[in-house]
Amino acid sequence: MNEVDTLIVSNTLDLATDYVCIELDRRGSSYLRLNRDLLSTYEVIFDVLEGTLLVNIGNTKFKISNEKLKSVYYRAPIYLRDIYRPDISPEAQLSRTQWMAFVRNLTVFDNAKWMNHPSATYKAENKLLQLRVARQIGMECPETIVTNSYLGAISNHKKYIVKSIDTALLRMEEKEAFVYSNVVDGTDIDSFDNSIAPIIVQTYIEPKIDIRVTVINEIVYAVRILQNGKGVEGDWRRIKNDIKFVPFLLPDDVAENCVNIVKSLDLCFGGMDLIESNGRYIFIEVNPTGEWGWLVNSAKLKIPETICDYLES
């Protein structure tokens, strides 16, 4: 029976988790990776009152206990955004919802440190709350409204960023569609019929350089996102293969604000988006389950080592 010090909740396709597991292997650490897409292939016995979870994977047995478990690396959604789809059988729907509830109930391991705890993640995923916290801490934020109408709040002479309040994954025939942030003119917004759902409308800031900040406890990694040495207009994720991620040091006060935003949201990890414009650093949002795997090779950042330091400390 293998006693586990670190529990990892992820899925088989998560590159960031791969990096963390490689580093834990290098250190000879005792860990168990539970992949959500393989849960039905495991044999599990969860003794809730005793606080022990027994997992059998391919005839290898693992034991997780509240007394021995030191840390949990939680790389999983808090809730499913596509529970009902007409192409999923009732059995598959039941399996998805009940295994997701099983994963949420791993929070009974409350003696361990979490990165991040699901309850904190659930709260921190709210973009409007993030903006308020950042503003209170002293970060500059873009002018922002949430609306399904406009009521004269939009100027025809300005540009805006329009984006969804929550991650928008849509099913279009047999394909999955993702809604990016879009730069639009005020005149265009005025012509929209957006009564079906509210959207976030923010004043577009230019000139701009997008900055990706990864906060791990009190360690801060930052990169500028550049195309041909310049900032990218609109959403840089549309041209992810045509840009460079250039590491640099944030000013001390900005780095401290980034750490304080993450802490104020009861997180120990956050993938944060800032904009640099004419020497100003403007907060956009923070993702408590933000991606960072591509930064290991593209920017040579030691994020997995820093995460493992935290999990093992």
C-alpha cells in the first residue's frame, strides 16, 4: 500500500500537471495523480468518517489519509459547464455529475494545503469580484460595465473590449466553440441586440502590451507578450503561435499588488492578465486555474519547480 503525501486532481491532457509530476518524480516524492477522465477506470473506497481514500489503479494500491496527506494540487473545474448535451446518454450524464461531486468532496481532506482550494476557486472565478478586489488594493482597472442593454453608457467615438462574464464554451453542430474577447467600436455595440445575456464591456486601452503574471504564493513570474517586438491588438490568444513571451521583472509595487490580489481571494496560485500602457500597469483579470504550461519552454520559467516547493514545504 502506497501512502500519499501529495494528491493531484487533473486530467490526462493537462500539460501543466505533466510538468509538476515530472518534477515530483525527480524529487522522489510520494504522490497520486487522479485524472478526471479516467475516474471510472479506478477502484475507489472512500471511508468518510475515518478520512481515508483507497484507490486501486492497475493493481497498484494507494492510500490517502487526512493524517498523512500534506498537499493537494487541484487542476480541475469546480462545476461542469456542459452537463446537458443531447448527444450524451443518461448514463454518461449521471457518471459525469456524480464523479464531479466525488471530486468536490475531496475537500474532506482539510488538514492538507490546497493549490487552490475549490471553495476559493469558485469565489475567485467571478471577474467582477476580481476587479473590485484589485481596485481596493490599489491597482488601476479599466472602465467596466456589465449589461444586456446600453442606455447611453457607450460612446460612439471610443473602442471597447467585449467579453463574456464566464468562460463561454458553445456546441455548434459537432464542434466546440470558444468565445474570445473582441475589440469593437461604440457604433457597433449600439447595433447589437444583446438582450439574451449580459456581457462585459471595457474601455479599450491603447497602446498596450499584454502581460501574463503567474503568482505562486509570494513568487511572481511575468512575461510580456509581443509580436514582432510590439504589443498585440485585441486578444493575443488568437495568434498564440505567432508571438513571443519575454520574461521581465515587474516594478516592486506592481508585483506586491499582484501577490496581494491573489491572497485577498484566498488563493495561493493565480494566472493574472495585466496591460502595460505608457508606463501604467492595469489589472484585467486573474484565473485561479490559469494555464502556464506553455511558459516553461517558451519563456524558460521555473513554474513547476516553484509549485512543487510550495506543495512540499
